[in-house]
Amino acid sequence: MNTRPLITITAYGQPAPQGSKRHVGNGVMVESSKYVKPWREAVKAAALDVRGAGWVSLDAPLVASMVFTFARPRGHYRTGRNAHLLRDTAPARPATTPDLSKLIRSTEDALTDAGIWRDDARVVEYLETSKAYPGEGPLALTSPGAVVRIWLLEQLATTA
């Protein structure tokens, strides 16, 4: 696809899932994960930096892409003088928690809070959603975070 995204947001920090909420009394619910709030704040700050002063929240059918980068665990690396090399058994991609769908959910909510789109329900298609380790793929960052790209659906429909 040769169509440039309408907006590209690069957020750095530890991607965290929008998990379950727990009841703390008097009808108050809080996030189960202490990591989701810092992640959502990082995404919102990155989005606000990119969108600019005259931005109007997107309110049309949208297509999005989200690639989340996670740091490799130390156990993926060899030891001693070969500590910079990956073990033969190190996986190519992070196939462990957190769930990709919950990462998308927390990131979508942060983008809604930042006013990127009126509502995440405007996303009608995802071109790519993935989890990666640094340097493993064209959109993987060099440190933990995410790259979010957004297109208008009509923008892609006219190039097909």
C-alpha cells in the first residue's frame, strides 16, 4: 500500500493491557493493572504532540494499524562473553501475555481521550496488529512502545 497514513503516533513506554476492573466499594471500579494508567498517559501525550493545535477529532470510518514493541527478557540472551547474542531457543515474537486484543483496547481508549477520533467505534478495519521485539520488523521500535497509524477508509478505498 502506497497511501500515507493520515496520522502516525509513536508512543514510548511499557505497553499495558486494558484489563478487568475490580470493585473497591460504593460502586467504584478501578483497573486491575497498575500499568495501564501510565501506558494510556504515554499514548495520550504522544498523540497530543502529533495532532497539533487545529486538529479536529476524526469522525468517519477509519482504518488503523498498531505494532507494540516489548523488551526481550534477559533469559533470551546467552551468558558470559556471548551475552549480546540471542539463544537459539529465543522466540522471534512475544507470544506471551499481555493479550494483543487488550493492548489494542487500552491504546484505543487513550486515543479517544486525546481526541484523535470521536470514538474508537469509528475503526472499521485493522491492517496490522502485532507484538514485536526491538528490531524485529519494519515498525518495531528500538525500545518498548507502539507505532499507531490511522487512515480514513475512503483514503484507502480510492487507491485500491
